[in-house]
Amino acid sequence: MSISERFHIHIRGRGSQPLLFAHGFGCDQSMWRLVAPAFEADYRVILFDLAGSGHADPAAYDRVRHSSLAGYAQDVLDIIHELDLQQVAFVGHSVSSMIGALAAIKRPDRFAKLIMVSPSPRYVDDVDYIGGFARKDIDGMIETLDSNYLGWASSMAAVVMGTPDQPELIDELKNSFCRTHPEIARAFAKVSFLSDNRSDLPRVHTPTLVIQVSNDAIAPVSVGQYVHQHIEGSQLAVLKTRGHCPHLSAPEPTIQTMRSFLARPQPPV
């Protein structure tokens, strides 16, 4: 099958520079619908579904390849190679921030900029590091995912979205979780929430913007600060809003922050 069929790729826009959007855990490319169109006048906007998510071809998911974030990063590089993309501006939400970082580390020549929306290099607390969760919390979440997937989807969507005043967004995320096959969701949850990419951050040399939410139950402000401090030359923008998905709950500030960063000239090589 073609790369477009494999990852359900959609390309829009009138610009030449590629702006590649990658969604987070349990989601699909539709989660960018309030942000991506704002860039179509100036960029070649590219949307896709991660393997095992959304409308990606089921054959695109491989248990071995996707048992680590490196497999997903290679998928991104495969897309870039097959579409012959140069000077890519990559926008990754949550776990896809780290996927983009790994891809940029491997092929820095293909990336112009990275935008990390609500990133976390490690969700589990460690010595001198606050990731937001104890290991038992993650283990309990995965156990609930196994035993009561629908219940897990409902409760997790409310925590992730963090918008009790916008119940329609919580329902949307819950429905997105429910469309993911439970076995793949469990495997991706383990990869997402148990990975540790802290040592990779200093290896990122692509100009990077970290977009952090001031009240995020999944990735607290300290995590965004940590990412910013460990990627040399990165910029940190803290949005005064709630939840882990500012591209849905606060699209306009997200767009403005992204646009300002993208418009800045790249530093000389």
C-alpha cells in the first residue's frame, strides 16, 4: 500500500514549507481541526494518523516495531522520505512531541523546527524529577484499561481534557479512545507512559518551541520547564488555560503562539 493509505495522510495548503502535525495517544488527526486550517495559507499542511490509531491501515501497526517510540519515529521519517519533505516544521502533541524529537535527532537535516504541545519526556516521578505520576498510578491505569476499557476511556478523557465547562470536548476524546482497539491502546499506553526520553532532550538541536498549559493534570508546568531547560536554545510558552489539549480547548492562543515561533527566522547553521 502507499504511504498515504498506510497513515491516512491528508495534504492541504498553498504554501511550500511542510507543516507536519502528529496527534497524541488515543487520538487521530481530527484533533488538529481547530488549529491546522489556520496555517493552510502559508504552509503545506500534512496530517496523518499514527499506526494503530484513527483511520491508519491496520496493517501499519506492528507489535515489535511499535513496542517503543523509536518505531513511531521511524514512521515519521518514512512519511518524510516518501513525500520528499524538506525543512519540515513538525508539530507533535503529547507523546508525539517525543516521537518528533527522536525523528529529528536521527535526521536533523530534514527538520527546520519542532513544536512540542504539552510534551513529557517521562511521566513517572524519579529522584529530582516530577513527572506527575507514581509508578503505581501508571500500573493502576493500565490495569483499569485492561479490565474496564469503556470506564477507563470515560474517566481518562475527563482528566486529559480538563474542561468540565466543555463536556463536548470530553465526549469527543472519550469516543476517540473508544475507537482504538483495546489491545493496541494498552500497548501504546505502556509505551507512552513508561518511556523515559530525558537523555534524548540534549541531543535535539532543531529549533524548538515548548507549549505548556498552566494547569495540566497529565504534564505539569515543571515538566514543560524541564523540557525547555534540557533542549538548548528552546523557547517555552505557558498558556493560561487548563487541560492537556490546548489545540482543542484553547485553539486561538495555540495558533498565535505557533505562528509567532514559525515566523521567526532560523538561526544560522
